[in-house]
Amino acid sequence: MLIHDRGPTPAQTPGRQGWRVDRVVWHHTGGGSVAGALSWVTRPGSNVGYHYLVDENGVIFRVASENNTAWHAGNWTWNLRSIGICHPVNGGGVATRNASVALTRDICRRWGISPSVHTIVPHRAIVPTLCPGSLPMNDWIHLVAHGGEVTPPEPRWKESSMILRDRSNGAMWLVDASGRRHLTPGEAHGWLAGGAPSVDVDPGTINDIPPSGQLTLLADESTGAIYVVDALGKRHIQPPEFRALQDTNMARVIRVASSVVAGIPDMAATLQP
Ligand SMILES: [Zn+2]
């Protein structure tokens, strides 16, 4: 695996203060490019640093040694025990996924970590944050754990998929049974070269199709409380975070009875040492 050393980030502390690395935390940039995040975390005075960043093309950058404590989790104990990896917004595409899965698998092997939803966790399970957005945690963890060969990055035309091109701005969207996903120009080129049909449509048509890779939110119908839910369990979110999620159009809200909410374990409980 080719790893490019950059930085280092000033946002790290030498050593692990007696802790052993037993967790990997996945992040995303939240919006900007990985190149932007790379320059941001390595600038003098930065107070956020990861160990690795994986860019849109699957290139891996290292800005802190795994033997040091990088400041990424927003929680000191978690920083001490974990390795932080930053991805493009919402995890990026297949190239990023393949590189991150290979890197994470290597980290798990070297540190004796058994890959699971308890050991490879989204930043949002540790502190209130949307990070890493709709990065498909379960799919990627499955690949880390059961790996072998990761699906080759060649985009293949599937009968159930098509490309919609936004007439107003040229943005390309992949549409299939799971909904729509914005494609980077490189990804769109790959799909089109692979024979996927494309159709020019008005923005309204695109907006009518639900985004794929949404987070599931449960709304307690008796109290109105909102919970973000994934394989780790549930976490209560505050109104500002809920509004931010709605603005990203990534959230799907399901109204349920209080008893359903009560039956789902809390994220924090599943993450105790
Ligand atoms: Zn994060």
C-alpha cells in the first residue's frame, strides 16, 4: 500500500499515554475537498488532525504516526485509543472506499483489532456531529471484515441504473432503486463510458427522487424527540442538528411509538470499553 507522508499535523500529542489502539474512527471533510482538509490540518496552529486522509482518487496521505495521538475525535480518551481517517464528503466514491478499506484492514491486522461496528466507528457515535455524513459504514466495515478482493473500481452499467443530467447546471446524478447520488465528473465519465444511458432533465425531476445513502431518523411520536439511528444504536439529536440534517436532504424521518425508540440501544452504550 502506497502511503504519502505529508505534514505532519501540529494537532497531535506524542505517544498514547499508556493506551493501546483498539478503535478506528471514520470522518469526512464535511464539504470541502480532501486537498483542502490536508492543507488545513497541516497548517501551523491547526487544532484538528487525523492520522490519515484518503482523497477522491484513493490516494492515502499520512499526517501523524499511528504511535501518536491525533486530535480528531473531540474526546480525549477516544483520541488516545483510536486512529482517525478522513474521507471526502459522505465517503466519496469507489476509489476512496477501496483505499480506505485496505488501509483500515491493515490497521486492524497490525493492532490486533477485530473489525466490527464496535471497533470501526463513525465520528457521530462519539460526539454530536454529522460526521461522516452518509458514508456507508456497514458496507465498508463488511468489506474490511470479510474483505478478500474489493469490487474493482470499474463502473459497470446496470439495467436498473441511469444518469440524470441537470439541465440547469450540468450536475450528474446516478439513479437506481436506492435513490439518487451525485456523481463527481470522474465518476460520471466512468459510468457514461461504461454505457449507462443519460437523460437531460429539469432540476425539479431530480429533487423528486429521494437521495440514496440517507441517514434514518426516528421521531418519537409522543414526545417529538428525534434520534439518529444506525447499526451502533440510537443517539438523541438536538433541534439545530436535526435542521442541519434536513438541510443536507440526507435524512429520512420515520415516526414511531416511544416503545420502538426505547427498544433501540444507545450508541454510547454499545461503545463502552
Ligand atoms: Zn469527524
